[in-house]
Amino acid sequence: MPAQDTTEYNGHTNYATWATNLWISNDEGTYYRTYEAETEAADERDRVEAVREAAASVWNSRQPAGLHADVKMDWQTFVREVDWSTVTVL
């Protein structure tokens, strides 16, 4: 796995943003919860918060593989690197 940094990664702002978007959209339940929350959001701030909550739910599921394996750092450090304004399932 490449080190997390601010370099563009697979068309996303950086690795953290790419991984977050992948794992939110890759799990069916998380995808649909995020989609519903995003479509019900009153504004961009609410939409971004809905996406952050979805990412946190994936992280808190403590799956042995997946996002945990990709992150390899604590959640607080990881989320500071995510460009939340570009993470979406819409």
C-alpha cells in the first residue's frame, strides 16, 4: 500500500479520499445508507456530514480486511486527509 499523502490517486485528491470513496460505495448497506442520507441532505454541509458518518460506520464495523487493512493508521489521522467534498455515492 502506498503511503498516505496529498498526491492524486486513481483520479481522486489523494489515497485517503480514494479509499474512503471505494469502501463507502463497495458495501451495499453502507452505499444505500449513504445514498439516502445524501439525497435527504439540506445542503452541502449536511451531505458531507452524512458521508463522514457512513465512513465511520464502515470503520467501526471492525472488519478484519477492507478499510482497516487499507488505512493502517488511526481513524482520526486518516479522516484529516480525506477530501470530504469529493466523496459521494451520488
